[in-house]
Amino acid sequence: MTAARIANRAAYAVRMALTERRLPGRLGNAPAVLALPYAAARVRQALRSDAAGVVVEQGGRMQGRYLYALAHALGLWRGPVRVELPPGISGFARLAPEGRLLYRHPGIRAVAPGTPAPAGALRAVVCTTSAEAEAIVDAAITASPTDRPTVAVCTDLSQPALPGSLSLPYGVYPAGLRALDAPRLAALRGTRRTLRVFFAGKLYGSGRGGHDHDLIERFYAMPSRERALRVVRERLAPEQRLVVERPADRAALFAPDAPPERRVVCTGVKGRPERWLGELARAEFFLGLPGSHMPMCHNLVEALAVGAVPILSYADWFAPALRDGVECLRYDSEDTLVAALERALAMPDADVARMRAAAAAYYDRHLAPEAAAAHMAVLGDRLRVLYVNAEDADNFRAARPDAVLTQGGTFQLPHAEAL
């Protein structure tokens, strides 16, 4: 590795530590860096109660943010959750930063695989194929009445939904989940809006991580993030756009006395995680561009949560689909992206307020973990399969038109089973 490359990587690490308070992947997962956090996590876990309403048996098949979201929702439904995790600092490292938040969640306890579970605790068994889920359900149906109740947690979204199934909403990032209680959410939705259209993320392709930036276009027939940002830079007039790359300029956008900005504002630095939801709540519209390997992104769900109207190209990835002009503005090409952005910039304030209210209501009804937990509570022992989006690009590309990916579970379909 050349000296210049080492210097670039060091600068990148310092910049990330200062602006986002985290370290790049390999450095952040190094045992020397994790030794103290792991020791603190072990102490917190030792103080937790042994009680458990749910035991997640995941066998290394689900990690990070997906496991956190699953455990959080199950905990809202049935109380304290035990999650079986590989022991030691190596297992702690494999969880990645979002997954390691499991150890900070007051309602979750990490245990070694095979730890005896309390009688009556629900088994949530993670699997990766529809066939495995069906086998788990069949075994649960024929089990002895004294056996613990079981739900299959399936990450295969490419097939039609199995009977008795529910799709766990793709939600906000783990760092924001517990921050979105009712008082905090109400405060965020009441924030003074100073940005008409907002985007935060990488502005230019860097090639880091081996990402294929054209994958979205090849497999999903929608403009990639890079193409969409190029459209903003090249097809919107200067008075319609503002591209911000310096952290100091970005901070000025969110100053308490910042004046309203009626342009499409794109920032290349996301900022500190603990400030993100408050910053997002300053926007009336959020440009929810596709990710590197699937269209859906956590930021867009967070935008709906705080009442920022999404501008997106994958409204039908939600179940039910977001409606153009009601909860979102849709586009599917460069021309329709320009039209959607200009429509947002010119929209009367009364119409913006109506759409913002509809976006927040959609989140409350279909995406909030509390809504999912309430749905599971109503279903009770009729719930056999819980689907989780674990961002498997190959699985998405194999999806049938009637797949769980876009239709949800059988308790979510338009012809849903009666509750």
C-alpha cells in the first residue's frame, strides 16, 4: 500500500470519527478497539433479568441491524427478549456497530446458543428459505402442547407468503428506534421546517467497498443514486439546487436561526447519528435515493416517521404501496425525477402540510414497531411466520411478482386473512 493511500485512509477515518463519531468498518471492528466496549457490554448483560418472553434462535443467520429490529419488535409484543449470540469478542465484532446496540437495549439479553429458556417463552427461529420456514411451521403444528410456541423468522422474501404470516416493517436504524417514543416523535414532527427538499449521503461514487453503482439500474430499472444526483447537479437551475460538501456549511443549514432554504439541498456529510432525526425533521421533502444494492433505505423510513414527504422511485416496495400525491412523490426516470423535484419546490404550503400529515400517518399505521407489535398481539398463536428484510440482493432479484417483498405476509395482503 502506498503512502498516499495510507494517508487517504487515515484522513477518511479521522473525518468519519469527527463528523459521525464512528470508525470505518475494519478499524471499528478490531479487537483492540472493541475490548473496552465488550467488557462494558458484559457488565450490563450480567445485571439484566433472566426473564424472557421470547428467545431468538438465530444460529448466526441474522446479524446487525436486522437482528436488533427483530428483537425490539418482539420485545414490544411479548416482553423481555433473549437473543442467542456467538460468545466472545469475535461474536461481538461480527454484529457490527448497529448490532452491538443489542447489548445496550434494556429489554434484550444476549445468551450463548443452547441456554435453557424459561417455560412458555416464544421460540423465534431464524431461517433463510421459504422451505425451511414451512418445515418449522409444520413441526410447530404437530408439537406437543407442552412444547414452547414457535414462530419461523424467514429472510426469504422472493416467494409467495406462507399462511399465517406477517412481514416485519423495514424500519429506522437501530440508533433511532428507541428515540422515537411518542413524546419525541411528536416533538420531531412539530419541528420548524427550513429545508424544502433534502438529501444526505455520498454525492459522488468513490468505489469504496466494491459497490456496483449500476446494479440498481440493471436489476430494478430505476435511476441509480449517482445518476439521480447527476440530474440534480446538471438539470436543475442554480437557483433550484444547493450542494453542500463542507461540514461547516452543513452545520449552518441546521443552526436554530437558519433561514428557510427553498432549494433542493444535497449534503455529502450525514453528520452525527444522534442529531440525524432532528436534522431530517427540518425537511418538508426527503429525496430517498436507492441504496447500493437495493432500492429501500432506512433514511426514507425515518423521513416518513418525522413527517418528511419522500420523493422516491420504489413506492411499490412498501406494503401497501405509497401513493403518489398522497404520501409521496414518485419518479421512474430522469425526466420524471426533474418533474417530481420541481413539483415539490412549487407546491403550495397547504398541500405540503397535507402530504406531511399523510406521510406520518402511514408510518404510524404500517411501519412503526409499535404497530407491528400490536398486529402480532392481535394475531397471537395464529402468527406462524415473521418475514424480515435482511437486504439479500440475490433474493430480491429472484422475487416473483406475488412475492413477500412487495406484497407482505398473508395478514397484510389486500385479501388479508380475517383477524
